[in-house]
Amino acid sequence: MTRVKKVLSAINPLNLRKRRAAKPPASPFGGFRKRTMTARELAASAVSMVSDTPTLYRVWVKHEIDPGFREELMLAVSKLNDCRYCSWGHHEWANIAGVSEEDLASIEQMDPTRFDRRKWIAISFVRELVTARFGRISKDLMQEMKANYSAREIREIILIAKIMDIGNRGANTWDSMRARLRGQPAAESRIIDETVLSAAFLTVAPIVVLFLARASKRSFREMARSLIDYTKHMEAQSKESAGSH
């Protein structure tokens, strides 16, 4: 009889809820609320980029969008997606493109008073696009974009946001794998997707570090140390923020 009571107590809905509430967060990143990506989504994104090749060429080769402005937009998206690796990379890239540390700090803090109205509209636009999963955004913001940018420029800005969103989610999936290896897997992430995206991240990351090292005339080791220090600082901030809630 005692054993029966224990079983009934174990399956009691109230007791189940208490045990669920007592469970620790799924990861040290505050329950891993970061957006990640599946292997299928990565493949679909790669295929979709084929049709955007002319726009990619205009933005990254012909520099129809100022490289500094492009990097500011990408940093704004990276901060929104809480991607520490991409935030570091595009902070460095923006520096190389001539963006001041003051302007970069303003983007990281989302301080509109430090930007002219035209630039702030574009920053707000890419962040709202990503938040809406590239669906419908506010009519007023769209009207402001049309008043300040040509249709061609808007297409280019949208593509910048899409590419950065893909990069952010891919890098975040590597963080999801790291959480799994610590015994705290993200609730909505599959190990097969984490394996594929982690392999892609670990292939691309050293190439990016090497490119930035050469562009900034710094050693690979110095640049890698900068990446490690920056990401550790952001991780500590995330843990502190998660602990305060």
C-alpha cells in the first residue's frame, strides 16, 4: 500500500509541476533563449542566396552600400540575436571600415541620440525585420525607409539583415552544442543540427579570424585572443543578466 501511495504521489499533477519548477535552466545562457538553426534551414538559406548573387556583388564587391554602414547594420542584428561571435567579428570589421568606437558603442547600447535620423531608421528597420522573422513590419517604419532610401537600397539592406541573421543563428547553434556538451542541452535543439552547424562554424571561424587579422595588420594569435576575451565577457554578462531575473 505504501508503494502505491508513492506512485500516486509521483504522478500527482501538483507534484509534477513543483518538480518542473525546481529544475535548473536548460543552459547557462538563461535557458538558452537564443535563436538557432537547423541543417535543413541552412541548406535552404544557401539555395535562396543564389538568386541574390547580383545584390551580394553590389553590396560586398562594388560597395554600393558604404562598408562601415553595412557593418553597423550587421552589428545591430548580431546584438539583437545575442550572437557573441558575430558581434565581435562585425565590431572588428566595422573598425577596419573606419567606424569609430563611439559609434559602435552607441549601436551596442542602442542609443538613437548618437545617430542621424536616416541611419537610425535603417538600424531600426533591420532589427524589426529580424524580430518579425522577415514578415510584416510597421507601416510607418516602411514609409520612413521609402522616404530615405531607394527601392534598390532597401533590397540591399534587407539582404544584409538576412545574411547576418543566418550567420547569427548558425553561430548560436554552436553555443547550443557547447551547452549540450556541458550536460545542459537546449530544449528545442537537435544534436544532428548542432553537429552540422558546429562543423560549419568551426570551419568558417578560423578563416574569419585570419581575414580580420590581415586586414587589421595584427597577428592571428592576437586576433584570436581578442575573440576569446570578447566572447567570455559577453557570456559573463548573459549569466549575470539571467541570474538577476
